[in-house]
Amino acid sequence: MDERPAPPPVDPDAVIERLEEVRARIAAVGDPDRVRIVAVTKGFGPDAVAAAVAAGLADCGENYAQELLAKAAGAPAGTRWHFLGAPQRNKIASLAPVVHLWQAVDRRAVVDRLAAVAPGAALLVQVDVVGDPGKAGCPPEEAPGLVEAARAAGLRVRGLMAVGAAGDPEGTRGVFEALARLGRSLDVEELSMGMTDDFEAAVAAGSTMVRLGRVLFGPRPGRAAVRR
């Protein structure tokens, strides 16, 4: 028996209103024309995808392969899918036809698998600038080598991605500034950093892409409702 709670319904009008507020907050600390918003629909139903696209957010992000594939099957035309989770090599082939940008590539094995099944795929290298061995992302000193390896394999390295320091606003600002410096040294165009709790600090530090869920759709359901 499936006891997972149903995802909460998403009000399209509320998403439009919240998006206007988000854009105003971005404009207060940076250039909104330089910042792409990725609507993180993880844990919500297909109506979240439809509401995001209707509001003008064609870029939608998911962390789990099964959830992304299920939503992609009925998503509005023009939806661009970002895979935000650590790619499992055995799931890459099934995801490749629908993923627009792989945001969390952090090891050579994933680079090799992507090059084999999705030649020319676009990706971001995820960097652990917090220094937490329990979190995803390659160490900063390994990022240049991983970027070089991905480029040599024929993949399109569009930039870097990082997750901020949870519950530490000042530490998070330093994390984002460090990623921006690394991005400049590697001459990449995109910096994906900033989520609901810290996107303003990320934009101020130079983020070109923020990954937003709760601030657009409301409280996310518990983990039991999220399917891998």
C-alpha cells in the first residue's frame, strides 16, 4: 500500500505573484536580466511544472531520476529540464534524452558515462566550497581538472554549481564569492548558486542561475512524498 501523502496543489496565480516578488528581490541586489531562475519542482506534482512554465519559467529542476522522467512525459512543450541531483551512472542513459543541463557533475566517472551516452551534453561542475565531506561536489582544487576532462571528452562545460552553507548567512556569502572567483579563473559563463534561503547573497556574489522551490510553490512535502 502506497502511504506517501499526495503533493500539495499549486496555485498558478500564487506562483506568478511570488515570482514577481522574487524578481524584485533579485533586482535589489543585482541585474535580473543576468539571472536565470530554475523552478525546482521536486516533491510537487505536475501542476507545479505547468504553473512554472505558464509564469514564464521554462527551466525546471528535479533531483531524482524517476520523478523527472514522470513529469517530463506530460510537461508543457518547451520545458527545459535541469537534473540537480548527483547522476547515477545507471540512470544517465534514460535521462539523457530529456535533460537540458546536468547541474551536479562532480566526478570523472559521470563525465565518462555522459560522454558515452550523451555526446555534447551540457553540464555544470558541482564544487564543494563549504568543505563538508558529507556533501556532494568535488573539492575546489579538483574542479579545474574535472572541467578540463569534461571538455576533452566533448562535453559542454557551461559553468560551476555549489550549495551554500545551511543556516550560516555570512559563511554562505563567502562560499558564493569563492565559487565566483573559481569560475572566473576557469573562464566559465554560468554560476548556479543560491536557493530559497540564500539566493540574494548568491546574486550579490555574481550568480547567473538560482534554483528556487519553496519561495515559488510554498512548503515542500515531506521526504516520504518524494520519489527517487
